[in-house]
Amino acid sequence: MGSPISGFIAEIFLQHIETTQLKQVIDTNNIVFYIRYVDDILIIYDTEKVSPEAINDHINSIHPALKFTPTHEHNNRINFLDLTIIRHPSKIEIDIYRKPTTTDTTINYTSNHPTEHKMAAYRYMVNRMLTLPLTTERKNNEWQTILRIANNNQHPLHLITRLKTRIQKKQQEPKTTEKEEKSTKWATFTHHSSKVRTITNLFKDTDIKIA
């Protein structure tokens, strides 16, 4: 903690543990699925081949500095990061998960911040809602939650609705091909002044982009 390199060292250490200690367990098919994001791990295991206690004991025996604290599936549901994973006999559904301690506080609309900063949290929430494969009911519930959070933080709801419309429209636009991306020309100015904006305006109707 405290050093900028700490996160990299921790990641290198965990990847080393996974390669030398956990890979052999995964290869036996006792663990069907293993994925990790920083220090959050999701494991799907075969109950006929291994027990959760055995997995827990094995991981905790690898290194004295590692402490694996499992959270087990309850009522065919488990929370991983910001998702709730719901297991059915023939399929898996997901829903958006918020921790019980979440305050749903964003930058208040009346605060002295740039509008882009104020809308950033809602852009993230709306993007997540629209891109995840949620059922219609769960998507509607999430939209009402976003509107409630916006209202509690004094954001005009018509701005949030307009934001949703813009994001939906952008998602429906045809994606730029790799060939088109390579044809784009970029010019970079390292110094800022009023002249930079003047030069930028000269190229605004061309295929040259000024960064």
C-alpha cells in the first residue's frame, strides 16, 4: 500500500500463483471455470469431483500471506463485481448488483463542476444498462433506478432521458471499419493557445482530425 508499483507487484505475484499452483487444479476439470479481476475471483466447480471446502483449503494452503474468503451461491444467485449471476437449469441470467452500502451519490447538478463531469456517472450507468443482456423487466427496473438516483442528486430528468437517447443512437450507428480508421489523418499540437483553436477550425470540414 502507498507505492505506485504495489499493484503491479501484487498482480505479478497472483499470476505466478495461478500458473504454478492453480493451473493444475483447473486442468483436472475439478474447477470448470475460473476468472479473476484484481482480487475478486469467480469459480464454477463440479460438485461430483470436488467440494467448496477442498477448494478453499487448497488455496489457503498455497501461501501464508493469502487468505481466500469464499462467498457461496445462495438461491442459485451469486454477486460478482457489479453483477448478480442467476443460474437456471438451462441458462444463466444476469442483473445489475449494487452493494447494500451504496449511497447512490453522484456530483450534484447544482455544484460548480463541468457538465461532462456531472453526467459521467449517468453515462456509465446508462451504457451498462443498454449493453448488458438484461431482460426487459430488469432493464426497465434499472432505468427507474437511474432516474431515481438522478432525481435525488437534483439532475433534470429530461437531461438523463436525452443522454439515453444519444447513447442508443450512437450504438445503432454502423461501426467504422479498420480501413476507414487507418485513412483518418491526425495532427498533434503540443502547445495550447488561441491560435490552436483557429487552426483546428480550418480543418473541421476535412478528413484531417486535430488532437
